[in-house]
Amino acid sequence: KMTLDLTLTKVTECQSLMTIKAKVVPGFHVFSVSHDPEKADFTGTPTTIEVEPSKNYKLLGKLYESKKPTVHKDEFGTSLYFENSVDFLQKVEVLTDKVFSMDVRLTGQICDEMGCVFVNKDFKVEFKNYKPCKVTEVEPTEANNDLAVVNVDQAELPKVDNATENTAVKKTAVDTVTEAKK
């Protein structure tokens, strides 16, 4: 009902693009990585990949698609899927100059009007002729000594209703910056 092929494209000396081509037989569709079953009456499983953590590589960003999915709205909610074909893409940063393999599992679901079938496909991809990405360290100077990069997730900040509590929130953010500099 669906064929899957994985290719690895070297983008730079230390980065590659993993592409999983999915071809779906007519009448079936495969769900998008962005499909949310909660918005579709708890139907449909989004496409995902799984890889074992390794000191040889790291995934850059999330799995994404080569095109926009079909958006289907009905009495059950909203489904995001692809018919015919789609490429699932994942950027990978190589952290070693040694040859290594990565085990990849793609999971998801394909459906037609009669029902759905779960998909689990395992791949093994070999990385060779790469060099680790070079990390450029910035030496502290008088100009950048006080800089610190802090990602503050708004969901983690407490909700506040008055100015007194708001001061506490600001102090928390400053404490976070101080901790990041240590």
C-alpha cells in the first residue's frame, strides 16, 4: 500500500539531509507529521521517525515534509495527510570523522475509506567521509562579557495579575540569566 525509500544527501562536510520518499497507492493517504489526532476525533497517527541517541550525530530540528499536506475537514474534525507521494526530511549533523551507521524507524498510518493500517519501517543508513562540525568558541571580551543567551518558554513563567507579582517574574528571568553565565 506504501513504499518507502531512504536516501542520504551530503549537504556540507558535517551535515546531511535524510530523505524518506513515501509513495502511496491510489485511494490511500499517509498522515502528516503535523496531524493532530485530538483535532480529528482521535483518528490518524502522525508520521514520526525514531533514532537511537548517539555521540556520532545529532538531529537538527524536527522531521518535516517536502510539501504542504491536504487539509480535510469533516464532522470528525481536521486531518492533515498526503495522497500519492511525499518526502519526509530530517537534517543530521555529524559529530565524528569515523564511519558509523544510524538505525532509523519510520512509523505512521495509512488509510482509505475502509480503514487504516499502521506502518513501521526500519532503515540502516551509513555515514562515511564526513568531518565533525567545528564549534567556534567566542572568547569573552569587554564588549560581550555580559551577554548570555536564554530561551524563556512563556509556558514556564507563572501567570501574574498585579505589579508586585510581576516584579518576582522579572527577578526569576534575571536569575536565569545569571545562572547561564556561570
